[in-house]
Amino acid sequence: MTNKMQTAQVEEFGQPLVFNELDIPTPGPGQILVKTEACGVCHTDLHARNGDWPLKPALPFTPGHEGIGIVTELGAGVTAVKKGDRVGVPWLYSACGHCEFCLAAQETVCADAEFGGYTRNGGFAEYIIANPNYVAHIPKGLSALDAAPLICAGITTYKGLKETQAKPGQWVVISGIGGLGHLGVQYAKAMGLHVCAVDIDDAKLKHATLLGADAVVNAKHEDAAAAVINATNGGAHGVLITAPSLPAFEQGVAMTRKHGTCVLVGIPPGKFPTPLFDVVANCITIRGSFVGTRSDMAEALAFAADGKVKADIELQPLSAINEVFDRLANGEVPSRVVIDFTATSI
Ligand code: NAD
Ligand code: ZN
Ligand code: ZN
């Protein structure tokens, strides 16, 4: 084996990723080395590449936070995993473990959290250094390619749905039926919820119907809030906004039923207007939700291991990452692209 690995890195915000051959890193004490088999491409990677958010990663960095692979080396003192385990290196790369949020199993908001593919190098590389206490444990029977989208898109929509507090038999809206949303529809159905899918692309909505959505609304062609209120007889009990587009947020609040909850997970840069009187008078909760905890991860993966949720994936080599980013920016990726590192040519 050579001691070099191929990576795709952001060297400059807004510019194409650069393919750099780097030394395979050595895991330090408490770290592990993971040989990448697959890594999903999340819209967050595109925000990261563009430097969209107030917290910017240091350049250069390797994006990718849906990396799945096999543990090949253990740093000193590691006992949480063993060589040969299949693990995922997620967005929540690590947290401090002892602050008030970590103690309350709210580790995604730990002030000392590190983020995979953002503040730490991620899965657009043949090897990833990971923290064994925060990796996802991939259930037997779930392939690396199938597991990849679950460790960000899956956990984020599953957790976001839980945060809506919608109960079985009630209505949820999933706004944005891309990488996140197509999994959100499946989790919501598996959780016994009625689903109204909202997107601006008829193909995505057709897909949502195939995945079990009970109603669909195209926000490009109709007044999305009015259509949802009509379809759900008064608004959705829970609204989950995954769309990376600001108009979807204002619409999402307007679709929320009285005493319902609108959960924000899409993170387009910017602000959206909030109709204060309606939010107050209708007792609406607006809540942010950021990926999920390690126990949310185990639950989200269990749905897939049980065959209730399956990502629709398109395989691509790492060398195609810049074309994939262009398509993602234009809404041209049907569901989720997964970089396949097991193919003969990456
Ligand atoms: P994606 O590009 O795969 O899917 C986005 C979908 O939204 C597409 O189907 C697109 O047609 C649709 N859309 C665009 N404009 C719309 C509108 N106005 N109304 C309804 N639908 C619209 O993206 P993704 O990978 O699913 O990520 C979505 C967003 O979620 C990104 O902003 C990403 O950064 C964010 N994200 C957040 C978290 C979190 O923890 N909160 C985790 C992962 C991703
Ligand atoms: Zn993501
Ligand atoms: Zn902490």
C-alpha cells in the first residue's frame, strides 16, 4: 500500500475543489483511522465550499460529513471501536463531553464541538481521522453506500421530525424533497405521520408520492401555504423545512397549524421575515434543529436496518465532485449523490 491518499479540498471559498494527494494521516492518541468506502454529498458541503455561514472553516479543508468506512488503525488507548468495524464520520465529529449540554445529551450545541468536513477534515478523501467516541456504528446488513446519506440527511430529518412533536396520525410538511427531504418523507411515514411534501420541482414531488407522501404542493405554481392549509384542514401540526431557500421559511411558518411547531433545518445564508402577530396569536413554535445526538444516530440507522428507510443514491467518483456541486447548486441532483471509493477508479 502507498502512504498517499487522494483528497478533494476547498482551497478558496467559491472555487472548485482541488484534488490534492496527501500523506495518509496517522491516528494520534484516542483517534482512529478510517478507510473511506463511501461519502454522501450534502448541500452543507456546498455551503462550506462557498463560505456561506458566519462560522467559516480554516482553509484548506476536506469537506464531506457522510463518510463511511472501515477502521484500519487505532491510536493509543482506543477501546470504543476495533479494527475492521464499519463506522461513519459524521458532522458532529466530537464534543467536550462535560459541559451542561453534553451532560444533557444535547451535544450538538456543545461550544467545543468539532464538525466533520468543516473544522476537521472529512470524507472527500480515501482516509479520515475520526474520534471513536462520536462515530456512527453502522448496523450489520447495511452497506456503506446505503448508510452514507443516513449519517447526516437521515439523522437530521429524523431528529427534526421528533422536534416537531407531531404525533402519529397528525400532519407534517416536509419542505424540500432533496437529499434530506426524501429521507424525511420515509421517516415520517415510518413514524405514523401524514405527510405533505412541498418542493418547487414536480419530479421531486412525484418521487415524494412514490415514497408515500399523502399530498404534494408545488411552491412554484401555487400559494404553498394556502395549499397546505387546504390539504391538511387547517395547517400541519409539524413543519420541517429542509429547503436551502429563504422563501420556504416564511411559507413554512404560514403552513403551521395553531399550536404547531415549525422546525428549521435548511441553512441558506440570510434572514426571513417572521409575521410576529400570527406566530403569537396562533401560539406557533419556531425551532432550530441541528443534526442529532449519538442516540438519535443509532435510532435513525435502526430504521434503515429494519428496512423502513432507504436512501435513493446516485454513485459518482471523487473526480466528479465539482460537477456534482454544480448540479446540487442548480437543484439537478434527484436525491443524494454518494462518492463511491470502492470503485476501481475514484
Ligand atoms: P438538496 O439540494 O439535496 O435538496 C434541497 C431541496 O429543496 C431540492 O429538492 C430543491 O428542489 C428544494 N427547494 C429549493 N427551493 C425550494 C423552495 N423554495 N421550496 C421548497 N423546496 C425547495 O439539499 P440537502 O442536502 O437536502 O440540504 C438542504 C439544506 O439542509 C441545506 O441548507 C443544508 O445545509 C441543510 N442541512 C442542515 C442540517 C442541520 O443539521 N440543520 C443538516 C444537513 C443539511
Ligand atoms: Zn449534511
Ligand atoms: Zn460539551
